[in-house]
Amino acid sequence: MLQVLKSEKIPIKLWLKEIEPGALQQAKNLANHPYAFSHIVILPDCHQGYGMPIGGVMATKKVIIPNAVGVDIGCGMSAVRTSLSEINMSDVKHIMNEIRKLTPLGFKHHKRPQDPGIMPKLKSGDYKISDLPVVSREYNSALCQLGTLGGGNHFIEIQKGSDGFIWIMVHSGSRNIGKQVADYYNKLANSLNIKWGFEALKKMQLAYLPLEIEEGRLYWLEMQYCVDFAFASRKLMIERIMVVFRNVYKGNISFTPMINIAHNYASEEKHFNQNVIVHRKGATQAKRGQTGIIPGSQGTQSYIVRGKGNAESFESCSHGAGRVMGRKQAQRVLDLKTEIARLDKKSILHSIQTIRDLDEAPSAYKDIGTVMKNQDDLVEIVVELSPLAVIKG
């Protein structure tokens, strides 16, 4: 931890030296929320989000805040280590081309529904899928989005690890079903909060739902379904990528069990001897001994990490490098030739082709080395991963 702000109702604990004004104001709004518990955590990849900063952690008592989870519910990382110690670039190019054939990117979906058996099962015996207003409405569409990458900062990457092995990494979320759940319940929370006299929370984009009412219980179930859907989707992509590798290497390859971790969700946990709802928005759980994934940008290192279980961060760490400039800003101010040259110099098969791609250029992100240094009390690095080839959504 680098600093603590005590100007608000509860403290704000920060793992970075400087924070942009918009994100700081959002952190203060969180600290003054009527249901905020103990303190607010701001991680080193923090930047302004919608209602709550990306790279923030907030605990509450008995309520859940849809905007403190975000619109891409369950977005997260999966990674597997291959048995390969080397890979030539001609094989990499072929593998990436085959992956593109199997994995729709951006707004594209599968033309046919995927196996319904892969879809998540509800974890509550008291409810059925048909009881969930958004999931039931979006279910058939979601079948065609299962195993698709999405856009923005989502990626598939082949990497070389400091452990001497080739790795596969996927970053993706819950696609449209997650956004629909988020929008539906945030709108519902807004109307209820106005009714209860909390119009200020609507203005701060931090309207809440009590978990003891039906609306709160339904959001909880739909949110968890989206977390599970995002995991099932990443798992399907990883499995198909492994098939591509097996085909290229004639089966002479093996893979370690998949590492998976989400970074947009809420969960019931015990902290400081209290049962609370921990909201992680662009934040990763980092319990003691827990394996996690912290990606950089497409031109920098990513990391397999082990959590240290730091109580002050609600056992959390950053979810990535974090943006240093907005998408439109990056497209306006970054130089295309310079960004391409930096990646070409590293011999990375990257996705920067046009000005529109500059929102995902490495210069649009914070320095991952600084981010990792600022949270060395939260995680330890197990494997450092260098990018060889990247597919962006």
C-alpha cells in the first residue's frame, strides 16, 4: 500500500502514487456510500470507470451494487502451459490462422448454437432458468456467443514463459448476456433507489439492491450465471485452441490444467470477522497461495502470480496493467507507425494495423512493471510471460 486517504466517511487505501481526478472522485463516492464496509481499495491499474473505478474493490453489508460489478460480468483470464519449450514462427502463424477459423472475434457470433450441455447450471435449487428474466430472454442468443472472443481488450495470446514453456492465454467475458443483465438491474436499482430517497446514488451511478429482496436475489443469480457463462466460454476457446496445437504437433504435446480467474464480479466472503459482499471491478482475488493471472498489453509481459492474502486489499490484486488513456484519446494522439515499429522490433505477431487499433496499443496502457512493483505486497510472480503472437477482438 502506498497511501491512505482519510478525508471521507471511510478510508481509501491506494496501491498507486497518482490517480486521475475522475477515478479519485469515484473512489470518494464509494467511500461515502451508505453501505460501504471498512475501507475502499484502489489497485495500481486503476482508471476511471462507470460509477466505480476499474481496479477497485469495495465490500458492502447485505446489498449489491450492479455498477460495482460492471457490464462485462465474469470477464476474466484463462491460461494453460503447453509441454513445448520452443515454437517456430511459421507454426505460430498457422496456429493463429486456425484459431481465427474456430473463434469468432469482435461482434461476430457462431452461426449455429453451441452445445447446450456446456451452458452453466443454476446454483440455486429454488429457481429455474425460466425464473431469471434476462438469462431466460438471452439464453438462445448466448448459445451462439459461447466460445467467442468479443472485442475491446479481449485477446488470445501465445506466449513464452520464464519457466521455459510455451503458454496459451485467453481474456474474455460474458458477451451480450452480461451487459444485458448489468443494464437491466442497474436500471431497476436506479428506480428503487429514487423511490427510497437515494437519488444521489443514482447520480453517482452507484444504486444498490438489497439481497433480502427478490430483485437483489435475482440479480445475484443472474450475475453468477454470467460469471459461469464467461468461464464456460473461455474454457471452450482454450479447448479448441488445444485441438489446433494437437493437430500441428500430431498429438505430441500435453497441457497443464487450466488456470481461470474472473475480475468483474461480487462474492460472499469473510473479512475482518464480518460476512460481506466483496465487489471486484477490474480486480482479481488473491488469497494466500491462490494462483492468478495478471496480463499486460499486447507488447508487454503478462504474469502468472500467487496471492499473498493481504487483508488490507480484501485479498485482491490488479487485473492487468490498466489504461493510461481512453480509447478515443489513444486513436487521436498515438502514432501508428511508431506503435507498429515497437511491436515489430520485438518480433511479436500483433494486431495493430490501422489507426482504429491504437486503442489497444501498448502505449495506451500503464507500465506493467510499475504496476507489479506497486503490488508486491499482494502477489508474488511465479512465471513471467512474453508475447509471441496476439489475436485481438
